[in-house]
Amino acid sequence: MKRLTCLLTATVLLISISCSKSNPRGPVNEEPPVLPPVSFTSKDATAAFNTFNQYFYSTTDKLYYSNTEKKDIGAIWTQAVYWDLIMDTYKRTGDAAHRRMIDDLYQGGYNRYDKYNWRNKVVWFIYDDMMWWIISLAHAHQITGNQEYLTRSIEGFQYVYQESYDKEHGGMWWDFNHTGKNSCINFPTVIAAMTLYNITKETAYLDKAKDLYSWSLANLTDSTTGRAADNNIRGNKGWSDYTYNQGTFIGAAVMLYKATGQQSYLDNAKKGADYTQQKMSDADGILPAEGDWNEQGVLKAILAHYLLTLVKDANQPQYLPWIRKNINMAWGNRDAARGIMHRNYKIPCPTGIVQSYEASSAVEFMQVCPPEK
């Protein structure tokens, strides 16, 4: 199942098919215990990651379950997001156990997803599912130096770019039937190209990234406000706000800024962050819940990863108080018994069945955001 980035027109039936369906939750206590206000620490960040693994990681499958019932493995694309979570944790802690998990999750994906056979259209049913993995494979190579990870990333990029890129009009198609061009494939492809450029220094990747970013800026954003559209169907922008689209818009711009020094890229990244803070967050600056029992719960984990590249790689610390406020809200509202957090940072985490998707984003924020000193 996919997240609910659905369109309302008949021309995008495939997109609707790929959306998550609602499922009934397990029993939830009416008044779970409320924890006192907190200011999270590095120790808390480690505890949050370890607890996330305790309740969601399958040591047998070497992948993550969809929820605390531990019956089903989570959606294919979210595993790549969790892989980035592992890598971000290892970069923070340097812990050998976290380092082993990088290789373990790769093996889990290898076993379950036809050895990363990009041409298997049963395992892979949409282009962006592939691209999340292609990015994470490249990240894994950067951290570990494992050439196999890089080889599979390059193979995946070449295949998806060849199959998805619109040579006539520009941009990347989201689905195999080429019905629409979504932010969730275009901005991640810029990120993948820039990551591979940073590794290989092959200018062809940089050229592709610049081209796709330029097309995406014109066709998938409001460049004056920093708002990322969800999709573009036959020239019509679909204005639905999702945090992961804001995140990849920001991340793509930051990477191009770092590589070129061009100020407009940084300006756009800041506009994307400002829009997310000022228009998508509530009056107190708390990010939207996203994900009523579907994969949207993972979206803020993607925002977290790329928003912090703006802070760290582009030296924009002004966003840290806002980010920390969200983390502290989520951590303060964690399930007091289990220690897991929820997609809605403003309420106590439910005490019944919780999805890995909705429990993941605050954990990722804690790995990449430095605690207040």
C-alpha cells in the first residue's frame, strides 16, 4: 500500500489504487498517562531509536514491521526511509551495533525484493519506490564504502531515469503508465543524482540534477512562496501539502547550492522551510499529524532528514528552535510504558496498536537534530 497522495480525477486512477487504505485501530485507552515537559538529550535520542527497533524491527526479516502487532512487514518504500534512520543514528552514535544494522537491512531488502532487481515490476510498482532505495543505497555507500551498494544505486538510477524521464517535455513520470509527474519522484531524483555526483564526480549526474530541478521548480512549486505541489497532471499542479515533498524540495536545493554556490538554490530551500514552518505548522509551530492509519505517517521522517541538511550543510540554524519544539512535544507525549512516539506530536501516543510509520518521524528528528545545550 502507498501513502494517500491521491488525486481526485479519473486520469489518475493508478495513483488512487496505490494509496493507503484505512484500517481499524486496536483498542486505545481514553486517557493515557501524560509525561512532564522535556528537553530531549542525546541519550533520549538513542533510547528513542532503540525503542523503535524493539517494537518494530524484525531480526529475522531484517526489515521493519508495519505496526506493533509484528505480523506484516511494512511497505517497501518506507524500509528505505528506515534505512536512512539507521544510518543517521550510526553517524550520530558511532555505535558498532548501529553499523551492523546498515548491512543487515541491506540484506533484508536483498532477500525480500528480488536482489534489488529494478526490472521486476511486481516487486517495484511505482518509480518513486525505487528512487527512495536508490538514494539510500548511495547513502550506505558513502558511510560504509561498500561498492556493492554503489553499484546497485547506479544501476537503479540509470534504469529509472531511462524509463521515467520525459525526453520531450521534461520531468519524471511517477508511475509506469506515465499518467502524472509528482514531487515524490522528481525531487528525490535530483537528490539521487546529486548524491551520485558527489560520490563519482561525473558531471552527467550534476547536469541531470540541474535540469530536473529547473523543471520541477517551474512545474511542481510556487517559487514565490516555497510551496511544493504534490503532482502535475497534464500541466495542472495538484496543490496538496505534504511534508515529505517540502523536505525533498529543500534537500534538492541544498545539495545543488553546496555543489554550485548559486544563491538562488539556497533562497529556494529557505522558502521551502519557511512555508513548512509558517503555513503547514499550527499556530504553535507544531507540524501536521499526517497519516490516519496509512503510510503518510512516515512523511515527516523524510522532512527531518532533509530539513536538517539546510541547518547543517547550509548553515541555517534559525530553524533549530522550531525543530526542537516539535521533538520535545513528541518526546514528551511518548507512550510512558513503551517509549514510542506518534505522528501527532500534540497528543499522548495511543497505547494500543501503533504503526511504525507514525512512530518513526520524531525518532528521525532526534537523530539529526542536535539537542539544545
